[in-house]
Amino acid sequence: MTSRTATLIGLTAILMWSLLAALTVATGTIPAFQLAAMTFAIGALVGSLAWIRRPDAIKALRQPLMVWIVGVGGLFGYHALYFLALRFAPPAEAGLLNYLWPLLIVLFSSLLPGERLAPHHMIGALLGLAGTVLLFAGNSGHGFAPGQIPGLVAAFIAAFVWAAYSVLSRKLKSVPTDAVAGFCLATALLAAAVHGIVEVTVWPQTMAQWLAIMALGVGPVGAAFYAWDIGMKRGDIRVLGAASYATPLLSTGFLIMAGFAKLSVAIAIAAVLIAGGGLIAAKDMVWRR
């Protein structure tokens, strides 16, 4: 598999993640960790279905403890912190802090062997950051209540956790993507345990909610992680980091189409900044002969 192909596969994860907000809204009032347990269980099933034709692929679960710590720590750690952020902090501010992770991926990638951070990667990442700030700025307040601070801190730490998980995936390049199914299953079990401790079970009330859960598990909380793993391990990590800024933009676009948000001048300008930043960061891939 070429680097270009792996990068394109990684980009599909960004597209799938952009559906996360709209599909989550469609699930109704299901508690966060219960939803995580259900969707990650489906995500694990999605990955294990590929083993039907490749029975030996299950051997990918035999990994050293450190690999499991990175994989499960990244998936469960990030989502636990992100759900905590949404529980205590205003969604717009929490989202803004959380979406520091694309910039962190671009910066952290320079620490990898054989990688180099060029000026256009930094320019693209910063333009994407500016677009993301603008995208959320319209919903920002002018102060925070003491009870919101833990949520903001959680969102900030979550950005570092996901960036670290993504970049460390490159260091674990020899670990097959099939192992991600195991990480998803472990995340589902941990989320179920936390749900049993801190939440009250609420089952979906309509068929539409069940379908939204299935779609989440198959796409944003399923196939997206396998695609991202391939992109991080074999693709251009700097391009993927900068292009990740398209996630909040596309997410807002899907929310608008679904009637959960309204189009504004800020969103239009953010689109130009984010798309332009992504193209600049991807210059090597777009114009490569």
C-alpha cells in the first residue's frame, strides 16, 4: 500500500467523524458511557467480521502490554475525557479546546524518525486552527463558572491524549490494524463498567434511535478507527493532522442539513480557512507527480 493510498483511507475517517454529532443527537437521551459501550461493541464487531475470510487475523490480538495500553488508553481515555468535558463545560468551548488535537498531531509528527515539519505544514495547521476558533467563536461566552473548569481541563487533556495516540500509532507501525478490534472491545467493556457505576440505563425509544446507534457503531465509532489506524501508520501524518480540521466544519454542515444548526457568515469564512489550510498542508500530496 502506497503512502498516498493510506492517506486517502485516513481521510475517510475524518469524513465519518463529521457525522458523529448529528448521529449522536439522533440517538436521543442515552447516557454517554452507555452509548460508548454500545457503539464500541458494534465497532469491535465490524473489525472482527473481516476475520471470517482471514481466520489467522485474530492473532493480531496477541500484542505486548504496552501496545494495549496505547490502544485502549487512546480510545477509552480520549472518549472518557471528552464525555466528561461535554458533561461539565459549555459544548462550544469544550469543542474548541478539544480540536487542538489536529495541530498537536502536526507538531508531534516532527518528533518521529524520518519525518520533517515543513513551513507549509505549519501554515496549513495554523490556518485550520484559526478556522476552528472562528467556527466556535460565535457560541463563546465571556466567563466560566467554577463548576465548568474541570470540563474545560478535560477537553484540553483529551486533545493531547488523541494526538499522542495517533502519533504513537506510527511508532507501532508493525502492529496490524486488526488489533484495533480488540482495543474497541476493551473500550466497550470499560465504558460499560463506568456506565454501571455513574449512570442510569436508558434504552432507545424508537427505531430511528436504534438505527442511529447502529450507524455510529459501524461508521464514526467503528470503521473510522480502522481507517485512521491505516492512515497514521502508512500515510502522511502531517497531511492527516492538518486535514482533521475539516471535521468540525463538516460536522457543522451536517448539523445544518439536519436542521440542528444555522448557516452563518462565520461558518462560511471558517470554511475558506479550513479548506485552504488543508490544501496548503497537503501540497506535497496534491501536486506530487
